[in-house]
Amino acid sequence: MANIDLQNTDVAFKNLSTAKLRKAWCLFKAMSYPKLVLVGGVLLEKSLEWGLPVSWILKRSLFQQFCGGEDLSECLKAVNDLGRRGVASALHYAVEASGSDPEFENNTLKTIAIIESRHLMPGGVPHPFCVIKLTGIVATSLLEKVQSHKPLELHEEQDYLRFKRRLRRICESARDFDCSVLIDAEESWIQDEIEKVSIDMMRQFNKQRAVVYTTIQMYRKRRLAFLENCLELAKAQNFYLGVKLVRGAYLEKERERAQQLKMESPICSSKEETDQQFNTGMQRCLQEVDSCALFLGSHNENSVQRFCQLKKKYYTNRNKEGQAVVAQLLGMSDHITFNLAFEGHEVCKYVPFAPVPKLVPFLIRRARENTAVVGESSRELRLIEQELQKRKTNNQLAGSYSRA
Ligand SMILES: Cc1cc2nc3c(=O)[nH]c(=O)nc-3n(C[C@H](O)[C@H](O)[C@H](O)COP(=O)(O)OP(=O)(O)OC[C@H]3O[C@@H](n4cnc5c(N)ncnc54)[C@H](O)[C@@H]3O)c2cc1C
């Protein structure tokens, strides 16, 4: 099967005016300088600590590129714009956890509000997803303690029960509002517990369809064996396995910690090994079309092409809407997202939102990621430059025709 043309910049940037495209160029250009991103990130963090008014700079730069809005109503405009182009949204109230109970409760309510906003979306907006990081509704330290099997104090047991109740409320709401919950993967020292809780939720809520998805990071060693166990368990216990498959975002942090603790690194020893696990994992999920739903999060063009080919092979003559979706982050790899949608593939964008000051850590991470990912910002830059050049040539041609 022929590859899909992902390089069509007409399709990729159709909704962006030339002014907006130039602005995106400036941003990606700035992010291509690692030192600028490093110093800028530290300055931003300090400015916020000192109470300096930097929100307005962020709102007009990184925030505009990578976020859907400051609140849900602002975000619904982005959701509708994406929906009109055949792209689904996975909304995420993306504040970082501070560790307090009222904030966990607030994050739970915001997530439920996202799910319930489904009825505000006009017909034609594709099946929505909602994203949750469990450290937004429970303390990281508590997850770590539970994972390491240390005995809990009474108040910690109560905190943990409250966390599970919050998560159940979110899943119930997703089931009732025909939405799906993607549970993000985090660092390995809390991730095993996150997976355990996620599987528990799937057992309860995924009887008719995949309401809940766990995330499997294929940069971790022995994740294929873990995936196979999950597939078997789902069949044996009669529930749909919802899998968000990613390579993994905490590479440096994981390796540094393993080195500090003088333990074996949990991460594959090479990018090739990660790629191989990722590709095989994708194939296994798509093969198990009757018991597994796949949400593939990747900006890698080869992976995306492979996904489309395998989906065609294993999903022949099946109407399984929303069951195998590929996704990118808002503001990144638009050429992949919009060209796939243009060709009729099911595709989704992660759309984070929150008040600007609360999104600073998230935005700094996005900027660092665009600098760190090999070729990512240069690939974005090249495509934007190509489209700007094409528009300039077209304008010149139009000018010369009208003078003639
Ligand atoms: C929609 C979406 C949702 C996501 N959700 C999560 C999530 O819940 N949790 C999470 O952790 N991440 C998440 N990510 C981020 C993801 O894990 C990757 O970090 C990011 O997408 C880059 O990987 P890639 O597949 O796009 O492309 P690529 O650029 O091909 O891969 C880069 C990735 O390969 C791996 N890698 C690079 N070098 C090495 C090496 N030397 N050895 C071993 N592995 C290496 C790393 O994982 C690195 O991030 C998400 C991404 C998307 C698009």
C-alpha cells in the first residue's frame, strides 16, 4: 500500500493566515536554539516566583501555539475548529498538581466538566476523549509509597480511597456521556501503580466499549510482555483493553534516577529497541481488533504510516469508529494530523487548557521537547518555510496577472 502524502503544506496550514504562519515560524525558530530555551525557561520560572507579569508574553507565544484556551469555553472553539476538519479532540485540564486535597477535587470537577461538555459540541465533531494525569488527583508521594508496598498510615489509606472514588466518578461520567478517558503514563516509580488502578477501572467500565485507556510507554524494557499479559487478562475477564501507546517522555529523568540509585535503567538501551517495541506493540493491538482499542500518540512519520497500513489490513470490513486512533499534540506536527484527516483517517489532537500561570511548567516542557526531539523543530520550520515561500510566489504571480 502506498504511503500517505504527509508533506502537503496546503492541507497542513490551510486554516492559518500568513501572519499566523509567520508567528509560528518565529516561535519554532526560537525553540531551535537550545541555550535560548534553557535560559528562557529558567527566567520564566523565576519571573513567576517573583510575581512578575509574564503571563501576557506567554499568552501571545507558547500558549497560543500549544494550548486550546484558558478555560473550557475558550477550548470548545478549538475543538469545533478541529472537528470541522475531521479531527477529534482529547481535552486536558493540564494544571500540575500541588498536592492539596481541594486542588485534587477541583481537578476532578474540571475533568468531569470536560466530559459533560460533549453535549455542547455540534453534530459532526468526532468522538471525544478526555485526558487525565493521576498525579492531578492524588499525591505523587502517596502513589510512590503504595507502589513500593510500604505500610500506609490511616490518613494515607483514607486519602487513597478518596483518590479511587474521584477516579471512579470520572469514569462513570465518561461512560454516561459517551466519552473515553485516557490515563496518562508518568514516571516508572509511580507508573506500575497507575497501571494497576487503570486496569481495575477498565475491568469495571470497559464491558461494552473502551471507556478507559491505560498508557503503555514502549521505551521501558519488557513492555511487550506486559502488553501481552494485559491482552490475555482482558480476554479472560471479558473487558475491552483500551491502550494508549507512546514511546515515553521521561527518558533523561529515568536514566538519571537509575544512575543515582545505582540500579538497572528501566529504559531500553537504544532508540532502535524502543522503536522495535513500539512497532510490535502497535501491530499486536491492531491484530486484537475484537478485544483491544488503540490510541497511538506519536509524531513519528514512519510510525504513523505503519499504523495506517496495519489498520487497513486488520480492520477490513469492520465498522469500529473511534477504536483505532492516531494522535498528536496541539501545535505540533500539524502536517501529520491534517493530512491524515484529509485522507479520511481517524486522528485526534491533545488539547490542553488552564489559566496561563498554571500552565507554565507544561509550556516550558513543550519548548524543551521541541528543542530536544531530534529534527522536530527543524521539520516544523522547514514545512512552514515551504508554505510561506509558496504563498509569496502565488501572491507575486497574482500581482503580475492583475498588472498585465
Ligand atoms: C498524543 C500524545 C500523548 C502522549 N502521552 C504521553 C504519556 O501519557 N506519557 C508519556 O510518557 N509520554 C506521552 N507522550 C509523549 C511520547 O511518549 C513521546 O515522548 C513523544 O511523542 C516523542 O515520541 P514520538 O513517537 O513522537 O517520536 P520519536 O521522535 O521517533 O521518538 C522519540 C522518543 O523515542 C524514545 N527514545 C529516544 N532516544 C532513545 C534512546 N536513546 N533510547 C531509548 N529510547 C529513546 C523516547 O521515548 C523519545 O521521547 C504523548 C505523545 C503524544 C503525541
